[in-house]
Amino acid sequence: MKKNYDLKSLKRKPGKLKVDPEATRIMISLKIDANDLAELKNEAERMGMPYQTLINSILHRFITGELVDKRELGIVKFG
């Protein structure tokens, strides 16, 4: 597998992603770092919810602008 790819030759398809407006949820497949998933599962268990629900909540808050970047607020996590 190449280490570097020339992405300049790729062309974006016109239009937005078409989603069935009747669908409330759509199944996706996603690769995620094992350590990140373990932390998400631990946090979800602490909160008493399924980890997929927590991931969906995080994504929703990001998309709606409710998720705040601590670095932008000057809050730094140590240790």
C-alpha cells in the first residue's frame, strides 16, 4: 500500500448525499481506534447507556454545534 496518494486528481460528485427522509436511523460501518472505543464503552457504562447511543449523541452534538472544543475555551486536560 502506498504511503502517499495524490488526491488532487479526484473529482467530487455533484449534489448532496441522498438520504431516505422516511428513515429515522441508518446503519453505518466505521473503523475506530481500539483505545478510543474502549474509553467510549467505559464512559457509556458509567453513564448507564449503550456505547452506540453515546457515539450517536456525540456526533449529534457536534453537527448541531453543541459540542464545545475545550482548547478553544482555554481548558487544558493534564495527565
